[in-house]
Amino acid sequence: MFDIGFSELLLVAVIGLVVLGPERLPVAVRTVAGWIRAMRSLAANVQNELSQELKLQELQETLKKVEEKAGMETLSPELKQSMDELRQAAQSLKSGYQATTEGVESELQKAKELTDNYDSAVKDAQNNASKTQESDPDPEHAAKMAEVVEEPVTLSAQSDDAQQTASTTKKNPNQTESEK
């Protein structure tokens, strides 16, 4: 379909891995696969609609030719009845075509919204990645900052232990150090 060889596909995968990273690459692949599925279904719907429209046009042209060749007055009642049935069939096909067209338009709108949402999510992710990289390009510094953030938690845990010890001491002020 797109005439992409294995080496080209491998190159795209490596570039995607470098650009998106191992965490976001599976999500991006699923999203692109969803787009491809949606586009394929839209293409199939369009093909079906076009074939129905062509059949409808052929029916209408045939009816016009028959009406031109033989006037409606000269036709037998059976032919008039079959002409009416053909008109009704053409009308039902036309209404079905219009309903399908509306369905395809709504699917197309949904696909466009998905594309817009994905584009905005990619831009946000790129902005966040660049901000993170600009604000803290040194991984060692980031690790030190993580330790600093964790220290108050351990200090507060130590202070809780100290408070518990102090409260037990207050309960029994007559105890000596060896009894505690």
C-alpha cells in the first residue's frame, strides 16, 4: 500500500524510539494503528457509497431512457408497476446513501478530533520533556534532589519516634535510665 520495505520500517521504528522514548512509543503505535483502522474503514465506507451511488445513477438513467423511448401512456400496466417499483427502489437507495454519508461525515469528524487531541498531547509531552531537560539536565543532580525530597519524610518519622519516647518518659518520671 505505502511501498515501505523492512529497512525503512526499521529506520522509522528506531527514530520513533529515540524521539518518543520507550515509555511513550507503545502508546503512539497504538494511536497510529487506531488511525489506520479508522482510515481503512472510512475508505471502505466511501467505496461502498460510491458503488451504491453508481448503481443508483444507472437505475435513473435506465428509467429515463425507457421513459423517453416509450411514453408512459403507451406502457402496459405491468410495465408501469415495474417502473414504479424501480423508482421506489432508487428512492430507498438514495435515502440509504444519504444516511451512510452522514455516518461517514460523523466518523470523519471523530477521526479529526482524535488527530487534534493526539497532536496536542504530543506537543504537551514535547514541551514537558524540553522543560524537564532545561530545568534539570544533570541526572545526578536530579537524584540528589530526590534524596532531599525524601529526607524530610525520614526526619519526620524519626521525630515521631522521639515524641513517643518522650511521652513514655512523661508517664513514668520515677523510672531510672536503666529501667527505661
